[in-house]
Amino acid sequence: MTNEIADAIMENLKPAGVMVYVEAEHMCMTMRGIKKPGTKTVTTAARGRFSEENARREFFEMIR
């Protein structure tokens, strides 16, 4: 999903770059299974200018 969002933004808006950060909590991990609340999955996708290390580092500093 994260890659699809990044690709759609690049294709439709044609920016110089895009960085997508998705943080999700699976309810099945919280309610069933291991029953561990707060278990999160984080995925990222970088395109264009955000593929450069400096831009990526700056992005992560901003969202902390």
C-alpha cells in the first residue's frame, strides 16, 4: 500500500519527490493472537528527490 500511494502521487501530481510513511496497528495483534496492544508496523517509500540520503534524513527528523 505504501508503495502504491507513493507511485500514485508521483504519477498524478508529478512532484520532484515524495516520501510516504505509514504507521499501522493490526487489530488482530491487539485483540486476538498474541494480544499485545501497541504492536505497530511501519513502512516507508521514497521516490525522486527523497531517494537521496540527505532528504530522507531530513524527513525523518521532521516527523520525530
